[in-house]
Amino acid sequence: MASILDILAEQRILDAVRNGDFDDLPGAGRPLVFEDELFVSPEQRMVNHILRNAGFTPPEIGLRKEIAALRAEIEGLAPDDARRRTLRRRLAMLIIQLQEIGRV
């Protein structure tokens, strides 16, 4: 059950939206970026933040990107193309590597 303060706060926010008080805020119209990892400990969040800022990506992310690129390339080739067979073998190897990491 909502308290009187919750109801009052919601009402004031709705009034401000109707009056256009939020129209010229910085970042208006751009998507919000959520970096919170709700189910990760604060320590792990800090480690993840530092690694992300340093440009580190986990190996499975690189594998997934390469798999997606290969799939797109394979789709554009004729079924009897020799390059298609080579790319499908490479794709199979990458999928096996991803499964070995254990994050499929």
C-alpha cells in the first residue's frame, strides 16, 4: 500500500511533467544508460567497471561477435560456394570454444 508521501510525490511529478518542467533537461530524448548490475556484489561491480573502462572484454563476448559475423557472411553466400564450407567449419570451431567456456 502506498503511503501518503508516495502519493504526494507522484502527484508533484505528474504536475511537473504537465507543466513542462522536465522538457529542457540535459540528455532529453536520449536513452538511459544503466550500468548497475543488481545481482552482483559491490566489489565485483567495481572490478567490472575498472575492466570495462580499460577496454577489456571477456573472451566469450569476442567469440559471440565473431560467430554472429560468420553467420551473417555465410547467409550471403551460395550453398555450393567453397568459401561457405570453410566458414561453416570455422563457425563450428568457434561454437565449440564457446561451449567449452561454459556460457552458451
